[in-house]
Amino acid sequence: MKRYILALDLRDDDKLIQAYDNWHRNVWPEIQRSIIDSGIRHMTIYRFANRLCMLMETTDDFTFEKKAAADAANTLVQEWEALMWRYQQPIPGSKLGEKWVLMDKIFELSAFDEDERHAT
């Protein structure tokens, strides 16, 4: 399994943010299927104000390039993405046309590591 964390901003408008939340309470089944078919085994989106953070856990053979190609060939995914773009905006520092931005891990703490140190 691989884990990715991505960030994206919503337009800073309370009505648009509420609408975006509502869409994500009822994600189209075809969109859910395309996510699963791409190799994503777990996806969670968190929001604070207009900032989004998405956690994805994927199969080892998952790639963003394969997902992008499959998404480009899927008219319903393209429709969903166009709809969601009404609510989203590029995060500062992102490239032109880039939506979700991959975040860098800068810290990790595992209680399991600490337990192993004390066991030896």
C-alpha cells in the first residue's frame, strides 16, 4: 500500500463550501467506481474553512499518470470534475491547471516504533 496526502482550496464562499460538502455526501456511484478501479483503496477528505486535505491509500501499482489517463477517457469523471471546479480554486504555489497538490511528509511519529525500542 502507498499513502498520499493532497491539498486543494475551495472558493472562499460559505454557500459554495456548503454545496461542495453536500456533493461529497452523495458522490455519484460511477465516480466512486472510477476511484476504486484506479487502485485507490481508501480515500478521506477533510476540510477546514476553505482548505481541503485528502488522504489516499492505494495499491502498490497505482500511479497518478494511469489515473489521469483513465479519468480523461471517462466522460462522467470529466463531468464531475467540471462540476467540482465550480467550487474549487488552485492552491497557492500550484502549477497552472493543477488541482489537488501532493503534499510532502515532513514528520512522522509511530507509537509502534517507540514500543519496539523499549522492548529491546
